Amino acid sequence: MLTGELFLQEGLINEDQLNLALAKQIELGGTEPIANILVSLGLVGEKDRVRCLGKVWGIPFVDIAQKQPHPDAVGLLSPQLARRFKAIPLFAQNNKLLVAMSNPLDIFAIDEMRMATQLEIEPLIAVEEDVEAILNTLFKADPQVNEQLAGVMRDFDDNVEITESIADDVSDAELAALSEDGPIIRLANLIVAQAVRDKASDIHLEPRKEEMVVRYRIDGVMIEVMRLPRKVIAPITSRLKIMSNMDIAEKRAPQDNRVSATIDGKDYDFRVSTLPLVTGEKIVMRVLDKSGINVGLNKLGFLPHNLKIIEDFAERSYGIVLVTGPTGSGKSTTLYSLLNRMSDGTNNIITIEDPVEYELEAVNQCAVNVKAGMTFAAGLRSMLRQDPDVIMVGEMRDNETATIAMEAALTGHFVLSTLHTNDAPSAPTRLIDMEVEPFLISSSLIGVLAQRLVRQICPNCKESYSATRESLIRYGFPVPEEIAGETHGELTLFRGAGCDKCKGTGYKGRTGVHEIMELTDDVKDEILKKSPSHVLRRLAEQHGMQSLQVDAVQKILMGTTTVDEVLRVIYA
């Protein structure tokens, strides 16, 4: 286990910096490893953390960003195995293969690589992010985007009698044939595979008057990645519709479907929808990473105070817990993480969703189908006759669904659901607006979690700067006086300078900002009185609730995110 003394011995930090990190560890509840705190404070780089970890394990460290793998060694390991084990073959000699790995203690991976290469494997430890970057460079299944587009254009110019002026008048049969053309297939595969490698959550293909713009939503922000000429719009649209089992002849009505694919050895689902525009059909593909639903609650960004509360909720046998926030705030991931925690084989868990985004083992999931009469309310009634212990309702949209869910919680079931409100104290008020009886709310509701997602600072280009407590207060941030007391009001904050690994944004990945309101007796009394949300907030904060703003400020001071990002997401 890495300790602060090891970093001290290596000359990476001094005594004052170690004491600062230890104080931060105590402030965060003592559960966060000291190495992670040193990295988050910018006192130690990720490279030094991994190098010291290798020293503890007795495994040599290799900086693969500076060491090029030998071409002969790269060919010894298949791209599938390399990606699955996050391993890069560096050099082979004397019946031995040196392999850089992010997890060199994975003996199963080492055994499988030994069998695949017929060589002894000598693992070296490397930074995981560097490993992934090198893998994407070494094992790209497709040429670069520009080369792909050039190939498509050459094929169109040489083999296909189609011009931009008649591109929209091609028959459905011709479009089907064009969409099966080799370059079009490779282009479609490239768009999807590159989105997965860039960790995009959505792929947008937007037809314009003269071209089609392809954009990815990465860490909640739209980024343009390529522009396709007009003459390939119809074939690429048809290709994606064929992949998704849609009717390519239907261009005037929206369609939606799902498709599965294996990319770089991992399974993904894509929820595909089309929308007819005046310039053509817009296609949006939601990328559903099946491995993303196995995230533990401790990896969702909960600070120790809130993590304990949410874990206590998961231990309850009855009652209802609501997760609130706008679209794209991570509500589904939190709900699935709670379900995974409770799915221990002793519970009967049933969900009704619109649509079912991820398929979970040992969880009975059903989808809303309004045309067939399967609404949230109808499905919920049927679920109650299936002897459930835990019920998840995708969303509370109306009085009938909310009332049935509340009554189910009162009769010994544990219920999870979502609601669209801006904060936790507004949830009871919203339910009352939906004409749910206040006594039902106060009797069944045990807690409300409100959340947002903020981008994390890129660890590769993270830099520190000084700010004053007063400057944060001017923005409306609740900064306690004692935090900056010893530095005369000066605070050390962090930001990303922008680099190739974060595409110049300064951010990489996202984390949650949370607010959890427990329903104490005082809060329940106010709900019965139909008190407004600001009264509920005041009482909840008196009983220890930390607001979204307080949670966000703690993550700014920890060096997880930036002032600008919090202003964009929470204060906008």
C-alpha cells in the first residue's frame, strides 16, 4: 500500500505538503488513499504515483509515452488481447516478452498472453491512460478519417454514377446497394468505433444544406469531429438505418431501434433514432457501454458524508428513494449502481423503464409500450403481483404512477425512481403539484438525491493557480472562512491547460455533484403542511444536508473540477 512516507523518501514532496495531504485525508473522512489525494492536489503526478506503486509491488516502471514498442513485439499479441488486458508488448528476446501493463498483478492476463505468444511474460507497470493512448495508436482497425473519406470519394467518382445534384433522388434499391459498398461500410464503422474510443456518450449525424456534420458528445459537451460531403449523406444514412434494422424507405417519420456491436473486445449497445429535418434525416446514436453499469457507488463521486447516506438507503427494506436532476445528469447510472448493490440473489428485483437502456443480470426488466397499453402505471400494477422486493420505476410522470409507487413503498417494497426537479427539497413540492397526497409522501419517502455531472480536470495537463476566497464568494460559492484562514485568504485551485489527451479542452471524464435530503420528522411535518421547498431546504440543512453548491466547492478545492465548470453546470 502506498504511504505518504514513500513519496517523502523519493523526494517528491516535503513535510509540509505531506501534512497538507494528511489534513485533506482527514477532512474527506479518512477513506481516500493518500496517494490519490496527493495526485488530486497536484503535488504528485500520476506517473510518479504509478512508479512508486511499482516499487511497492517490486515491478519495474516503464514510461511508455517515451519508449516506442518494437514492431516485431507488437505483432506477437493480437489487438483483442492487448485491448482486453490493457497491455503493450515492448520487446522480445531470449524466449521472453516484456509487456507494459496498467495492472501487472493480473495473473490471468499474464497466463493467457503466455499461452497466446508461447513466450514467458515479464510485466512492467505503466500509467493506464498512456497505455490506452498507445493502444489506440497501435491497433486502429481503420485508416485515419481523411483517408477513409478520400477512399469513399474515389469509389464514388470511379464506380458510382451519382452526383450531388441527384443524390437525394436515388431509388431505395440503389441506396441499399450503395450502403453495402465497402468504403461506406468502413466509414460507418469508423464513425462508431472512433466515438467509442473517444468515450462519447452520443453520436450526432446532422445533415446540412451542402454537407453532413458528425459530432460527438464527450463529457457532456458537443465536439465536431468531421464533415461529410453531400453525395455520401444518403448512403451513410441508409447504412446506419440498415445496421439498426430500420426501414430505409421511410424518410418522413421518426424511427428508433437498438443495435449491438463488439468494439475493441468490449460489448456495446447503441440506441439509434432518426428525425426528419428539412435538410434530410438526422441520426443520433446513444452509446451504451455495458461495463459502465457495474460502477460501484464509491466511484460516482460521492463524498464520504453522502456515500454513507446513500449506502444506508440501499440497506432499507421498504420506502421510496427518488433521484432527481435534468436529462444527462447521471440518474440512470446511479439507479443501476444501487440495483447492482442490492442484487445479491436474495431479492426479487423488477424494473419498468422507457426504454430499457442496460440489461442487468438477475434483474427482471420490462419496457414501456404505450401502444400495447404498457404504461408506467399499468406495468407497476402488474409488477406488484409478481412478489417483488425491489421495484425501479424509470420516471414518475403522472399522479397515477406516483401514487401507486408510494402505496407500494408503504406496503413493504423498496422503490427507486426519478423525478425532474432542480434540487432535492423541490421533490416533495413537485409531487404535491402532481396531486399526490401529502400524507403518502411523508409516510413513504425516505430520501431524495439530486445530482449533476461536472467535467474533471485532465490529469495530464493539470496546473495550479492562486485565487482569493473573496473572488469565489463573488461568484456565489459558499466557501468557509477556515479553509483559507492560514493563507490570508489565498487558495490554491487547479485547471487544465489543454493537451492532446483531452483534445485541448482541459477536461477528461466526469464526476457527480450531489445533494441528499433525508426525510427527518421535521421535514415530514412540513410536507404535511404543504410547505414550500425553501422551508424544506432550511430544515434539511439544519440536519446536515450539504447542498449541491457546497459539494461542488469541495470538489473545486480538492482539485477535481474547476470554477468555470461548476458555474456552467450548477449556476448557469
